Amino acid sequence: MAYFSTFETRDKLILLYCLQVSGLKLTETDLLHIALDNCWMNYFDFARVTAELKDAGMVETENRPQGDLLVLTAQGREILD
């Protein structure tokens, strides 16, 4: 029996969890490297899932000189609780 209805659901939860437990504000590039280095998903899945999380209001982007930071929103934290 599968734990997740789709890989997409799993991928979204992985990214939300990484943002929650990191204790840091991560750039999209940082999060991409974490996902790729751990073989959790490929670049195309990462790009799709990240866009969907933004569209759903679970993460927000903060523009900073070092890159766009991804920030977990209250809605994103609620999903993890």
C-alpha cells in the first residue's frame, strides 16, 4: 500500500518539511540542491511542485540580493501540522 496518493503529494510535503526544519530561509537554488542531492526528485518535478506551492499560497518568495528566498506561509505550516 502506498503512503502517498501521488508522487506529487510526496514531493510537496518534502519541500514544505525542508523549509520548516531547516531553521534558515533557503533560496530556491538551495532547496533544489537539497532535493537533487538526496535524490528525492528531479529538476522538472522540483520546478513544477515549487510553482504549485507558490500558486497555492503555501510558500512565498522574498526577493533578496543573494537570491529569491522561499518562506513557508501559515497555510504551509498548517499542512504540516
